[in-house]
Amino acid sequence: MDKFATWQMPTRLHFGHGAVAGLAETVCELGMARVLVVTDPGVGRAGLSDRVLQVLAGVGVEARVFDAVESNPSIETVERAAAAYVAGDAQGLIAIGGGSPIDVAKAAGILARHSGSLADYVGMGKVRNPLPPLIAIPTTVGTGSEVTSFAVITDRPRRRKLVIGSPHIAPREAVLDPELVATLPASLVAATAMDALTHAIESVISKLATPFSDGSALEAIRLIAANLAAGLHALEARASLLYASTLAGMAFSSARTGLVHGM
């Protein structure tokens, strides 16, 4: 090793079958009596958000649901989510879904704690204040957004994707429950796992790679290669893919991605 290496991992992880039940303890620990749940219509139709809402209701947490997140979410969607957060006098955010709901929750948290428009925070290191507590619950096996310090939002009029990067926007907690990917269509398992594989490969070949990022990325590659075919149908293999996706997210948070994701 011939260079100085650093590693930062601000997100606390909860992984395992039935992990979503432990959300009750986590929200109480964070003092979240009122939360905004950010998700998308597909997650709602699959009944996954209902599972989370039942856990919250069981400990008396008041949950307001914002379920209008679209694929490649827009600035306008973030602004509506932030307005819902403020209107509900929320004390934290829970994002359920793939990268789109998690990134919207991150960006809505920025607007909840900062003045100005979202465009003011595009780029690296412009988010100066901590966000409201954010718990991310992934329901795909590809994004890694539950552990990253980035959010990608679409500026539709200008046909551009905007990247916001700051350690402050990484979720405080992430709940990785394989049961929430049990009903994911096989086509989405394949597509999102390949996204995670790309994250891992780009991390390994990055000029910013370190022994820490390589360890996470190489293990993610091994797990995806070993479980992708079986994961189209078998729950235990999907659990390994979910774990691998998070490892890949940890890796590229440090090593960054390259031209593949840029394109």
C-alpha cells in the first residue's frame, strides 16, 4: 500500500430477515414521533409500505405518506416532498424503495434544513447542515443509496441529472430486510443486481480506490456472481444480492464511479 487511505461510514445498518420489525426501536431511539414516509406507487401496490406503517403505528408514531416519487425524480417532486415534511411538522424521514425514493428523501431533507433552492446545493460539499434523521429501507438489490452520500435528481426542463454530494445526506440508519425483496419481479432483480455489479466494478478500477473500498467491492462482485441466477427466484440468494448491493454502495461512496455511470 503506497498511499494514504481514508474510510467513512456514517450509516448504521440493520440486516436480516424480519429486520423491518426492529424499525420500532430505531424510530423511538431517534425521537421520531412524526415522520414523513417517502415512497413510490409500486412499493405501495406491493404492500411494502403498509408493513412499515404497521410497525410505526404499533409504537404510536404518526406517519404521513408521500408516495408520488417517479423514476428519475424531478426537482419538483423533491419540492413537494419537502413541503409535505414541513406541513406535517415531521421529525424525520423514512424512505422505502429503490434509489428514487431514497434520493428524494435525501433532497427533501436538504430543503427542510437549508434556505434557497435545490440547485444551490448541486455539486460536492455544499450541504453544510445535518439533515433530519433519515432511515432508508431498500426494496431493490441495486441502488446502494441507503449508504451513500449522494443524491441524483433530474432537472427536466434542462434535461440534466443533478448530483448532490455531502456526508450530511447519507442516511442515519438503513434497514436491509430480504423479505422486502421477496416479491420483486425477476426482471428487476436482474436489472438492479447488474447495477450493483457495475458500482462494484467501477469502484475497483477507480483511481480513488483504497484497500477499504476494494474489500467491499470485491466481495460484492463475488456475491453477485454467485447468486444472480439463483436470485431470480430464491429468497436466500436475494438476501445475498441485497447485502452485495449495500457493499457496492459503500465501495463507490469512497472510490466513486466513472464514465459508465456518467454516460
